[in-house]
Amino acid sequence: MGKPDKLKPTLLRWSQHVPVSDVQHTLGLSLRGSARLASRLLYCITSITPRARYFSFIPWCIQNWSEKEKGRPFAVGLWEAIALRERALTLGCIAHHEGKPCNGGALVGSDNVANWFRKGLPEVDLRKLPFAKNPALAAYFTSLANLNLFILENQSPASDETEEEIVQTFDDVTLSPLGVQLAKAYD
């Protein structure tokens, strides 16, 4: 008898849109069964997108900014850094799909970027690229926090050395071990 294969942990990859009709229970328990399962399996995933791409992209943005920009003279703040990376992702997807949004679930800002892309301009300044008013981070931050992808201010260990209140800013967001794992997998 052969040696059994070891099971390796695998991160789920959401890349294709799955129609609701494909997730119904075979016994017709679609209302109760799928609603109950969905509330457990899709906890904190918003109904804004049929794909969970931002759940690994945003942690990657935080890690990438922390490693390559944070504290350097040329660095922008974390919010702007994520917005710039999101614009680059959207532009890359539009270019990859020959000027059209992704089939089955466009990225935030795809329509504006597709219109800009059709002009065929030779250069791009991501800060001036027409985009959505609200980047994905605005819609997903709370869900990501609820999924424990960040170590938030109230989760930081108490320190006996200082009694002063530590004021944190958005630039102080730290990834949890799960957030780091997602960021590394995206990278």
C-alpha cells in the first residue's frame, strides 16, 4: 500500500463568478440551507462584489507600503498608497482585458478608467487617473477588521512602561498573522 499524501493547507482562490443557481442545495433547501451556510462561510464579505479579491489585495497593499515606503521621505500616507495601488490594479485589469472591465465583476473605478484608457494616452499619472469617488478600502476596511486581519488599537497589549494614551493613526494599521499570511499569498 502506498504512503498516504499529506494534506497541505490551501488558501481559497476566488476568481470566477458563481451564479446563485449553482449554489443551491440539491434537495431544494436553497433558502434555509444556503442562507445559513453563506452567513458562516461568507462572514463579513460584502455584497458589493461577487469576488473576494480585495480581502487579500488590501492586506498586501499594507504590507507592501510598510516594507517599501513607510518612514521614507518620499512616502505617502497609507490611505493614499492603497488608493494608488488600487488604481494601478484597475488600470492593469482594464489593459489586460483590452479596455474593458473584468467579465463577471469589475474592479472599483473600472468604468472611469476604461473611458480614460480608450483615449490611448501614452503616459499615466496614477494620482490624476479618473477613478471612483470611494476606493475599495472605504467599503472593505470594516469587514477586514471583523475578519481579524488587523491588530487594532484596542487589541494592542497593555504596557506598564507608559501611562500615556497612545494615539494611533491610519498609518499605524498593523496586519495580524492572518493578514500577513494573506498578504504573502497575494504577493
